[in-house]
Amino acid sequence: MPEKGGIPTSRLSRSTKVGRLAAATAAKQMGTRATNVARTDEGKQRALAKRQLETAEEIVAALGTMKGAAMKLGQVMSFLDVGLVPEEFREEFQAKLAELRDAAPKVSFKDMRKVIETEYGERVEDVFETFDPVPIAAASIGQVYKAKLHDGRDVAVKVQYPGVAQAVRSDMKNLGMILRLMKRVAPGLDPKAMGDEIRTRIDEELDYELEAQNQRTLARIYRGHPFIFVPAVVTSLSHERVIVSEFVAGRGFEELKQLPQDERDRLGEIVFRFYFGCMYRHHQFSGDPHPGNSLLLDDGRMAFIDFGLFKRIPAAVAELELEIARLGFAGDGVAMIEHLHEAGFIRKPELYTPEGILEQVYDMSWWYGLDEEIALTPEIATEIMIEMSDPRSSHFSKMRHETLPPDHLFGRRLEMLTLAVMSQLRARGNWHRIAREWIYGDPPVTELGRLEAAFYAEHPPAAALRGVA
């Protein structure tokens, strides 16, 4: 049995906890539906909002006690991250999500040291010149320390918690129950297909050698970039449960939110270009765009870190999504229905009208579909999140006949959480004109765009080399 405060690994205890939660949540929602018969529309909305908040809080509470893949699942599936709750509860609920995202088992350095020395077969003092035993950051499956190499380089050392792999395996067996809870928040998704995709991504995240490979790839792609920086990996010191990379120091997100408007506009554009650019230009991207994974360096560049949750997509998947955008911009609803049906997004095309499908797509993507300056806010992000996955959506009746093919799951998560980060910055910009660079290959209209175009002229994206827009 694990020590007090450690990582629980018993499947029975963990599945019992989730099972009780699932049953309680279902009973409450059935009660709400029965009571709603006698309520006014306004009363129904208030009751549904209250139930959504309670369900979300229960999911956070359950996942937060499990610490393995269940906790990671709470981050992976954080559709709730931008506030699928009524405005009056949003600040409180986001604080609870932040606790889940940042929570970590209390593991002593003595135990973490054993992981490091087992991986290297040497003492910590022989591998590093200095090693600070006080962690500088904590994640769901590991902890980060600052150290110095014998050649004088400062490095960040991420170490996996002992026993976390066993905990993850237990959680993977319980994934079906957890997904049924999440399906109450996002009912249009296919739990089996989603489960297979999430299992693959989380299994990969346990392998720090694979994460090192992901980070090396992006560090190479963005080497010399004018405003994006990805720290280099120390390959010789990166093993299955330890990853060592160049240490970066910069201003964190809470400080960035207090900067003047023009600086926040610039940072919002950098965030947009990095995450969307990775997906559509390079066909590989971090699946975890959240505020803790970026820092503003003193030279004005933005550093992006943590590439454990990572997704590579075929060129055809990227092109399919770009074609959806082009059809939407062109107002071709007939072709849109056909395209989405063939791609597996909608099961019953006869339920849709050209006008209706265009309205639905518009409600989810207007922030970069309108050719005008948009000032993003958390309220805008919340509204779009509701339209994408919530029972309060005006398109909810149709969403029950929709699914999300596995290859597109993390792309949609990237889109939603990138919007969330940009919205928390309250960034302004003509996001449509920026997006046209990868959707149509248009020339840039912003200063950052021109700097990036000059960079890519010398370092063509792999996708461009293959002739993909």
C-alpha cells in the first residue's frame, strides 16, 4: 500500500470512487430533468447551469484525488478550462481547476532522488555539478528541478514520480467510467474513440524519451525564430523517467496579464501563431496549451515548454480542417454538410440545412472567421465553449448526432485552449487575417507575420515542402 500522501494505485479503490460519482451525477441530472418539466425556460437554464457547475466540481474533486492518469485526464479533457459555468461561479471554479492542474503528490526528494539515480546508474552528485532539491514546478506525473551541469550550463530536470506508471495503468482500466462523466459535459463525443486516443497520448506522455524527441523536433523547427523559443534538450541525460533541457527564466502568465494592451496584443498573436502554426504548418503540436507552459523572455521572445502531451497528424487531416474553414468563409453550406459527413463529423446529414451548418460552424469559429479586429475576453471564450460542447448550446439537439474523429480530438482541444489563453490576455487583433496565412497562403499583414515569413523563407516548414498549404 502507498504511504500516506502518496499515489493510490489500487484499481478497486479508484474505480469505486469514480463509480459512486458517476451514479450520483446521473441521479442528479435525472432529477433536474424531471423537475424542469414544471419550470419556466429561465428557470430551466438556471437549474441546468447549477447542475453543470455541480457536475464539473464533482469531476474535479474525483480526478484531483487520483493523481495518476485520472488527474491527467482532467487536464486533457479540460473543456471546462475556460468556464462552462455561469459567470457568477466562474472565478471560483477556475480556481478549483487551477488547483487540479497544479496539484501534485507530496513526494520527498529522497524518493525522487532514487528515480534519478536508478535512471542514470550514478549518484546525482556525479551527474550534475549542483542540484537544488527544492522543486521549481510540479506536474501531474512529475516534478521539475533546477540543476547545473559540469560544463556550467543551467538546466531544468523533470523527474517522474515513483509509482506513477502503476497508477496510470490502474486509471486506464477505469477510463470508461471517467469518460462517461466527461460525456455529460460534452455529449456529442464518442467515448470509445476518445478513450483510445487519450490512452495513446497519456501512454506516450509517460515516456520522457519520447517527450525529449518531441521537444527536440520543435526546438529544431524554431531555432533562430524571431519571437518563439523552444529550449534545447540535453539528449545524453534524457531517459525514460528523467528529461533534462535548457533552463529558461522569464515572466509568468499572471504578470503578463497585467501588461499594457499593445504588449498583450503582441503576446496573444505569438500564442496564436505558435499553437495554430504548429498544427497547420508543421502537423505536430503540443496538446496542452495552458498559461503555465509559456514564459516571456527578457529579449521579447516567448518560450514554450512541456511537450509530453503531443500530437502528430497526417497532412490530410490538417488539409481537411483547413477546407472546413475555407467552405465556411465561402458560405458554401451544401459542400460543408457533404464534407463533414464524409469526414465522419456528422452521422445524419439529412438533419442539417446549409444555413444551419454555416451558423453552427460560425458560432464556433467566428473569432478568427470575421475579417475585423476582435478584442478577446474570457466571456467570448466561454460563449464559444458553450456552443462547441455544452447542453446550453443553441445547437445542442444537433450535437447529439455528431462525433469527433480521434485524429481531430486534440486539434479541437488546442483550438479551444489557445482561445482560452488569448482571452485571458484580453488580446486584440484581426485573427482572421493572421489565420489566412496558413488557410490560404496569404501574405502577412502584421509585423510579427512579416518577421515569421522572413524566417520561413529561410527555414521552410516541412508541410510546405510537401506542397501542403
